[in-house]
Amino acid sequence: MCGEEQILTLVELGQRQETANPEEAAKSYLQAADLLLEQSQARPERENEYVAVANKLYLKAKKLKNKTIPGNLLAAKDNKIGFKDIGGLEELKEEIRFKIIEPFRNPDLFRYYGKQAGGGILMYGPPGCGKSLIAKATATEAKVNFIHVKGSDIKSKYVGETEKNIADLFQKAREAQPAIIFFDEFEALGGDRTEAAAHERSAVAQLLTEMDGVDTRSQQILLLAATNEPWSIDPALRREGRFGTSIFIPPPDQDARRAIFQLHMSNKPTNQLDYDSLAEETAGLSGADLKSICEMAADIPLKESFITKKRREICREDVETAIMKVSSVLKQWFAKAQEQVVRMKLEELFPELMLNKKQLVIMA
């Protein structure tokens, strides 16, 4: 498909989507605008024409995007995931209750004792260890609305668009309060400004402005953020009163691993699996790794059934085979985290990342 045909196709697609899905329509128009700008460079004799049409499509997309506010809102009454659904990690749950839930419920009591009530909480740790699940469960325990947004969903390459998305998100939270805004993949939005382009620095400044405007005496809004790269978050965002409190979300402990196995095997036919020994055997794996093991273990008898025409339950040997196939990223992640934290001299901020060599070997 040549350039102009592809542009026309995108424009027609956008026109069909405008009513039913304005966000997708806006994406189609923006793609068409990008292609027009590429064509304007390739065909300078029609540059003015292409640029004029691209601007019209951009304005149309911007108008459509104004109809959609970033962030998926989950009402408190509809959120069914609580701490009871997260196996193990009891010390972490107590820390969250003390640092997040109780200050949110009783801000005056915490202020009475000179404790900061409000601001934001930064959750960090290796990938696949349930930061998003814990955030949702925290909202359930606090009995508040939950707004989940990815940092990458807020960012835009168009000047001023990211700042507007941030302002719209906070307005959405004010209308839904009491509410928790959960920023997933926070490094995409709140990265260090010294290494960012000018418009990205403006986005962090807008986020700081909105955070400073949240007065917990009159507004019941709590901010949670999750990242796999805490060292890359802008220092101004890690300041007290913003995301000054950090909570490490570790790999699942043995109780949590047992609960994760039981959860993911609960809807599958199994042959008396010993979840305690499986949990002991899988030390150093993430929750995502364990889920993958359960799925691979189920695939083994399923594929056999196509040949034998018989059904059998998932046995220990199937799970063992699946465990051998899983290659966890935890060891590599901790090694990278340690390298970055030492390089940036942030050991005191993130002591949990400073594993010794013996601990890293366990995750091999």
C-alpha cells in the first residue's frame, strides 16, 4: 500500500470509529498525520498541502482525545481483590496497613503524632512480583475507588498533551474521591529530568504541581506508584510529601509461593500435588514465573490427550518438567539493580536491593 492510500485508509478508519471508540479514532488520525509529515519531506513540492492536512487531523485527534480521560476507574464496591487473596507476605501487608491504609483513614491521628499523612507511596521491586495486585488489594482494604493508569498511557509526543492528561487524571480522581491513583510503570512518566527531553521535563513539573495541590485535609486522594527501576525516578518526586515513602515488593516467600500454586491450579485437574514441597523447590522465582509453570504443566497432559484420546490429571512430574523450563529474570534484575544503585550512590534509599553474592546465587 502506497503512502497516500495508507493515509486515506487511516482517515476512513478514524471516521468509522469516532462515535463508538473516540480514543482509537484519535490514534488513527494521529498515525495519518505522522505519515503526512513523512510525505511532506519526501515530496517538498506538496509540503504545504501535506502539513496543512496533518494539522487538521492533529486538531481533530486532540478534540477526540479530550473526550477520554486517562486511567481505568474501578469503584470500591466492584473491587473484590483484598489481602486475603495474596498468600504470604504478612510483614509487607502490615507495613502497607500502617504506611498507606491507616494514614488514609485517619490522617488527623497521624498528624497529631507528627506523622506525614498524604503524599505518595512508591512501590518498587523486580518484575512479576505482584505490585499491581497489591495496589488493587490496598484500595479494597481502604474501601476507596481505584484509578489504574500506566505511565506510558499518559505520555504523548505532542507538546502539551502529556501535561493535559496529567491534569485530567487528577480531576478525575477529585470527582471520584475517596480514591487511590495508581501509576503503573511509573518510570515512563516520572523519569529523571536531567536525562529527558524538554517536553518530558515539563510533564514531570506538571505532575509535581498536581501532587502539591492535593491537600489531604480537604481531599481524600492517595497516590501509589510502581516501578521496576526506582533509581531512575526523578529526585524531586522522591522528596518527602510527594513519593517520599518507598515500599519494597519482594519476590514471593514460601507461603506466598504455595498460595500462588494453589490459586493457579484450583481450576485444573491435579493428582495430589504437594504444594509445600513445590513452594520450597521454587525459591527465587516470581509470581509470574509460578503462573507460567502452572500453565506449562497443564499443557503436557493436554497435548497428550490429542494423541491418546484419554484425559489424565496434572501430576508432579508435569510440574517438575515445567519448572526446568522456566528461566527467571530475578537474578539478572537484582544484579542490574545493585549495579545502578551503587553507581548512583543510592544504597541508603534502596537497601533491599543490595543483596550479597550468596543471595544472588539462590536466584540462579
